[in-house]
Amino acid sequence: MWLTSQDDEFRAKRDDVLRVYYDTPTAEHIICLDEKTGIQALERLHPDIPMEPGQPVRREFEYIRHGTLCLMGAYDVRGGKLFGFTAESRGGDNFLTLLDAVDTCYPEGKGHLVMDNLSDHDTDEVNQWLDEHPRWTRHFTPKHASWLNQIENAFSILHRRVIAGGSWASTQDLQDAIYNYLLWHNVHGLPFKWSYRPKSWSQNRVESSAEGN
């Protein structure tokens, strides 16, 4: 949480996600899911003035809007792979398509799906999909704790490296840039070295281990 938790089950959900990251058997998949919404295709009205010694890139503030895209994304925690597809907007149908894509990419073995509490992630159709695909287990992050979802880190890097400094004449140009980055990332990217362990959680694990011995 940032300052005040809005989730009575904050610690239980947090601990559940952390156990997925730390305790999942190596043969099982860990996939983080989320939507990066409102990605604007902004075309700069004037070209940037390139950097010079002692002078950063200079950019005019005026731009032309060419619409927005939503990236329906999936992040493989162990492989460090970021994949998915763009759409005009998020929605339950697009999220089901993302689940199908994940299931196709990982046709064998059990897996864990980490996601936030967005309503699209808990519809009757999504629950039915999970019932029909019992090898996948869903794990919700607490409310207002999206930082526990590792795909947020991957989205942040995508934004800094591609979107923030771009100028796009159309949503097609923006989509091409996003897909090119995904291809590049999946060749050169590495998994995150996740290290967050709250003191209370670590202490409880030590005490539980001692009791088991």
C-alpha cells in the first residue's frame, strides 16, 4: 500500500503473490497479466532539436493526437519475456483473448496468473475459463498495490524506452514500435531480480520453518 490500505485482505493477498514468486516449483509457470491503457499516438508538430555537448534534446510542446491503444500484456517472470497484443481498448473479451494466448504459449504444465483486481479479471466468463483450464491458478494483488505485479516494471521500461520519446503519425506506427520493442526485449531482456520481502512475512516464514522442524 502507499499510505492507507483499502483492502482488508492486504497482507493475505500480498503474501500469496510473494509465495508465488519465491516458492513456486521450477516446473510451473509464473505469468503476470495487465493492461497498459491509454497509450497515446502523439505526433510532434515540430521535430526535436538533437542533443549537443552540454545540451539535452529539446522538444516543442505542441503535438497532434492520432488516437490511443491498449496493450494487453503478459510477462513471464522466470523467462523475462514480455508479450501480448494491442487493442483499441481493454475489456472482458480482450482479456479472455489474452488468457487464450497465454494458454497457447504454455501448452503444458501448471501455471500461476498474477493480476490486479480490475473488474475485467473477475467476470463470469473469466471464472468459467479458469474452471475449464484448471492447470492455471489465479492470484490477485491487493487493491492499490499494483507494484506487486512484475509486469508493471516491464510496462514502465517500455514507456521510458519507446513511448515517452516517440512521435507517431498514426496508431499503426505506434503499434509497430511497441511490437518491435517486444521482439527486441525478448532477445535481450533478463528476468527481474525480485527482492521485496517484508520483515513480518520473512519472520513468519522463519517461525513456521522452525515449528516444522
